[in-house]
Amino acid sequence: MKDITISVENNLAQKMDKLVQFFGSKDLLFAHFIDFHKKKIQREIARIQKDLEQYEQQYSMPSAVFFEQFENGKLEDTKDFILWSGIYEMQLNSKQKLEQLV
């Protein structure tokens, strides 16, 4: 086991102590904290996926294929494509964050 020391203001330290008491241990507190954020990111990924699916259906193309073609300049810079590209990048970033928590 490795000890970690974090300096916080007294008010925050008291809140953290209460949370540790509530959860029963620091390990459980942080396990719940990580689980909360994993679920939050998973919900975000699901919401973004719905948006991506609309573009995929509209343009009959998977987002990964679209993104590669768009990034390589094979598609025009239309409003839809710029938005689709941004949404796909958000999806990639969210998946990367989720991998870091796992």
C-alpha cells in the first residue's frame, strides 16, 4: 500500500472525514468516487452515440470512416460535417477518459 498526502483547507478536510465515515473507509470512498465518474462518462458516451447515429444514418457512413475521410480532406467543410467531426472527437475524448479510470 502506498500513502498519499494531500493538503486541503480545514473545511474540505472535515467534509472528506465525514465522507470517509459515511462510506466506512478511504478505499470505499474513492471506489465510489471513481465509479460515479465512470458512470457519468458512460452516460455521456451513450448520449453522444445517439447524435453520431443520426449523422451515420443521414449520410450512410460509420463515424470512424467519415472522420478519417474528413480529416484527410476528402470531404467538404460543410456545417454538418464540421459538427459531426466535433461530436466524434468528443466521443473519442470521452472514451479515452473512461479508459484512464478503468
